[in-house]
Amino acid sequence: MEEAAELPPAPPEARAVFGDRFPDAVRYAELLADAGVRRGLIGPREVPRLWERHLLNCAVLSEAVPEDVSVCDVGSGAGLPGIPLALVRPDLQITLLEPLLRRTTFLSEVVELLGLDHVTVVRGRAEEVLGKLPPVHVVTARAVAPLDRLAGWGVPLLRPYGEMLALKGDTAEEELKGARAALSKLGVERTSVLQVGAGVVDPPSTLVRCEVGESPGGVRFAAKRAKAARVSRTRRRR
């Protein structure tokens, strides 16, 4: 394995963004640069740009998330964007959803070490937990999949009138244009591309926001959710 570069000092913006949780943000960055690289969760070449490209890039997502809501971070990986979001927003109830054991093990260690009592780690795929996890107000995701495929996983996890926030790069507008038909079938009623983190990250982070109506995931997923809920109730009665 290629040896990781040394983690650079935190930029001044990090203190402002993370506030009193800044020491925990530093600890998380150190864990990513050490155990994260050793376990293959991030590439060693990402270490020099951990702060700007990863922690701050994800933390500024908080600008778009309403207060006191539930969040599911789909395909959380090494905890991006879920962990930085949790550090800056103690008002949120966050679920880190990730199918791979080595990643959920790392996430659980980070959550315990940093004392993130408002964060839960769940191992599984989005399609597997449908109907088993309570629907959430907001789904977040970063670098998981193209928008149309990502929406198929994330949108059904939303409660009515919830929203999916996908961190995307320069391809955001293009992806959104190509995904409109798929998004419409999934019950998405409004979409927009927005910039967050101006003055903190350069360039600002780009988000695609997908807002759903009464039927997140559309009719097909409403039936799947209802079936999963019935199965869950039957198991509890046993």
C-alpha cells in the first residue's frame, strides 16, 4: 500500500465551522489519515486535502439541512458527510447507513470515541432497510452513485415532503437533467442545484436537492414499505 502523506494542520475556517467540536473534528481527521488509510477507507493521496476536500466540504452541507430533523446518510463509507454534519449539528438525529462491515466497524468506533450520542450506525443497503428504519426528513449522500440510481435508493427512505441532498461536483446540472424522468417516477416534485460553503471552501460545495411530495419513492415503493411494515409488526408480536 502507498504510504499516506502527513495530515496538514487544520485551516482557520475549520475552527469557525466546527466551533466547540473542533478538537473532535481534528481527532476524526487523524483517524481518517491513520486507520482510514490502513483499512482502505480512503486513499493515501487524499490525506493532504482531508480538511478542504472532505471535512469542510461535508460540514457546510449543514447550511441546507433544517433544524431538529432526522437524517439518513446513505452509503456513509468512512462517515462522509455524516460525521462532519453530526459534529456541527447536535440537533439532528443521524443514521449512518453502510453495507460493508469494515466500514460500519470504523464508523461505530468513531461515533463512540467522539461521543456522538445523536448518531446511529446501521449496516445494510438502502433497499434492505426500507420499512425497517423509520422514514427520515432528509437523506444525504456523497460520491455514492449517479443521481438516478442514488435516488432509487435514497428517496424511498424519506417521509412525505422530505428531501434528498446529494453532494455533487461540476456534473450536478448535467446529472439532474438526465435523471428528471427517474426522479419524477420516484415522487420527486421539485429539484434544484445550490451552492453551500461560500467563504469556507473554494469552490463552494454543490448540492442537488430533490424534494418529494406525499409518496416518497412513488406507488411501487409505498407498497414495499407497507409490506415491510406488516412483516416487522408480525415479527414483533412473535
